[in-house]
Amino acid sequence: MLNTIKTFLASEKGATAIEYGLIAAGIAVAIAGVVFTVGGDLDTMFGGVSTQIQAG
């Protein structure tokens, strides 16, 4: 039992998983920021394209 606890405390798998989670969260925040920043510009651009297509 004591050996199992020592092994559990020495393991770094949990820390690695947390680090990967933080990296993934950072990437998600960066993507969300880009989408919100560029989203308005894309909406304007596609609105203009749609208007031109409808006008013929």
C-alpha cells in the first residue's frame, strides 16, 4: 500500500495532462479572439459578395 502511494506521488502524468490542457485552452482563446476580431470583416465581405451575386 505504501509503495502504491509513493508511486502515485512520484508520477508526473497528471502534471503533463494539466500542461497539455492549459496549452489547448490557450490555443482555444487565441482562435476565439481571431474569430471575433475578423468575424465582422468577413461578414461585411460576404455580404458584399451576396449583394453582387443577387444584383447579377
